[in-house]
Amino acid sequence: MLMKTKELRQMSEPELRRFLDETRRTVHELAFKAAARQNKNVHALENGKRDIARALTILRERVNS
């Protein structure tokens, strides 16, 4: 994960929505692993949440412009 904003802005809207769905699934899985203390990479969950926020921000910018 951890996509740069520049890379996300280059994606089309369907690609961005697909990325958002995949990232949400991954974050969901990581959250369950973290709750069960099975997750070794604790920063992956934080990075995934940031990726979701970046993607949502870009989608909103496109809708509002």
C-alpha cells in the first residue's frame, strides 16, 4: 500500500474506486488481525487508512470541480 498522491491523481475514476475497494478490504482484514494480536506490521493499518483518505479526497475534488 502507501500510494503517493501523484500516483492516485493519475488514476481514472473507475481505477480509483477499485483501489478504494481493495484498500478497504485490506484495512478490514488488518484490523481483525490487529485485534487478534496476529499482525506484525502495525503501520500497515495506519498507511491503509491514509490511502483511503487520500483516494476519497481526490474523488471529492473531482466531483466538486
